[in-house]
Amino acid sequence: MKIICNKTTLNEAVISVSKAVSSHSNLPILEGIYINASSDGCVTLVSNDMEMGIEAKISAEVEAAGSTVLNAKILGSIVKNLPLEEVHIELNDKNICTIRSGNSKFEISGMSSLDFPELPIVNPDYSIKIGKKTLKEMISKTIFCASVSDNRPILKGCLFDIEGDTVRMVSTDGFRLAVRCYHLDENNGERKFVVPAKALGEINKILKDDDELVEVNCTSKNAVFIFENYKIVTRLIEGDYINYKSAIYDEGEFEIECPLYELFDSVYRASLIITENANDAPVKFLIEEDNINVSCETIVGKVDDNISVSTGGAQLEIGFFNEFLLGVLRACDDENVKIKFRKNINPMIITPIEGDEYVYLLLPRRLK
């Protein structure tokens, strides 16, 4: 193998592909990046941790075709710090890889490309196209609610719930629920599948914020995300996702239209006295007389804040874990939101004042 390529292009591909490199594997090959140069001027980089795999293609001047596997961490450090944009990479018959740029020269040992596990071949039985900007927003606005516990593995993923021209992404950890809804231009039938939140997080880092499309293909076992020069393959989480729609009530005992940023700032201020030694203290809402009193009391001290809203004679005291509450409020988009309540043991639901773009549900904490 002998190629000449651009440092910036190579570095971007190495960084992206490294997101699916195994960091703690008994197999050194899984800590590497497979590199294959073909005579048509295409260089393919692949990583595979056996749960997710990423393939990136870049253009290069290929003087001799060939392939090898290089340790991802070492390769990334070298490429990032090369002095010039033109990079020369050459592999000899002993699998020693020479990387040159300007006056810098590195020689590192490669591993046999024959030992590298190929990405699963996915012959899809379902396919949908989603704009990159849309998919990026869906992921970033829901993924934070996915569970990190192994107790219910299905909740460590995000549900794609597709019905006709509507696609919803759903995540929950049992304490909070996020639903983002988008309407597409065509009917895409019906399909449900659960993608690991970890994989979606890495996809989100690679996606650019533009209007090009992402092709999502899936079988009962795997999903493939194809965009630009990338192909990302991930295992799906098997099992039935919870019936999230049953948790979302249409009408509360009362509803409040509330200025989002005022509420966020008020909750943030109330959180300032919550320390590691006092993290069990809830942020309380006392809703009455056209006012939301936001308060918190810990061993550090007390805080009170007030927001003027129209409560319509409603009265309720309810408390929430501050980090969960801030995360949900941070994910909302509008200047004003609709907040629905029932009793202080029922979840709070936040939606837009008009439309169905998002729903956030948050369970309260019992007040002493």
C-alpha cells in the first residue's frame, strides 16, 4: 500500500471512525482502524467494536493498493500532529507502516487486515430517509432521557416509532420521558425499532447540521445510517419498548402557559444551593394566585423565586429533582410552553402551546 492524502481529510475520518473503536478489548485488533486503499483512488477506514461499526471513505492518490490495521489511538495522535497537509503513507511487506509529512517520519507496526472483523452485511427490509438537521435535533433533544442502567436494557436505547408520514423518537429512564415528533413529506409505512443511545450519541457527533438526507436501513437485528462518505452500522436492542403513549395524558386538571426562559432561570437559581451533600433536596413549585413560587431548602440555605403566570385559580405544591428538571427545560424550543398538572404525585407534562413537536414528561419527587 502506498498513498498520498490530505491531512485534514484523513484526520476528520480517523476522529470519526475512532468513535467505534473498542477501548478495553482482549483483542488488540479491535483497538485498531482497518485501512484499505483501492486502485480507484478510494481509501476506506473502518472500526468495529462488535456492537457498532463505522466506515468512512476518503479520496487519495493511490500508487499501490493494499490494506492494514493500525492502532487507532497512535494513528490519531500522529495524524493530528503532522506538520503539513500532504501525507504520505506506505506499507512494506513486513506490515510496517511509514507515515511522512514534511520533515516528520513515523514507522509503526500494523496488524493483519485478514483478522479484522467485517461489518455486518445488512440487506434491509425497511428504509427511511431523514434530513440530517432533523435527525441531529431528534437525537440531541431526546437522548439525555435514555437510561444508563442495565436493569432494563431496552431503555438504554431510543425508540424510532414511524407511522405514515410521522416519525417519533422516544427515550425514557422511568423517571422522565422525551418524545420528539417530525412530519416527513411521504408515507413511510409503520415500523418500530430501538437504537442504542450510545450509538446515536456517536452518530450525532459526526452529523453535520445541514439539510442533506440520512438513509436509515434496518432489519430485525441491525440498523445502518448512511450519509456523506459514512456508513454506521449498529445492533438494535431487541424486545418491546414500553407503551409510552399511555403515560401521556391529554388533559390535566389544570394547564399553565409559562415563559420558558424565566422558568429555566428560576430553577437554575434555586439549584445554586444544592451541593453534593444536599442533592436530595427537591426544587419545589408552589402554584397559586397567578404565581409560581420556585423554592429550595438545603443545609446550605434557602432560596425563593417567583414567576407571574395565569394559574386560573389552580393550587398545587410539587417538587422535582433539579438536574432532571433543568434537562427537560433545556430541551424545549419555544419562548412559552404549556405545562400540564394533575396531582403532586402525577407527572408534569410540557408541550408546545400549539403543535405536537415535542412532549416531555417528568415524575415528581415526594415532598416531606
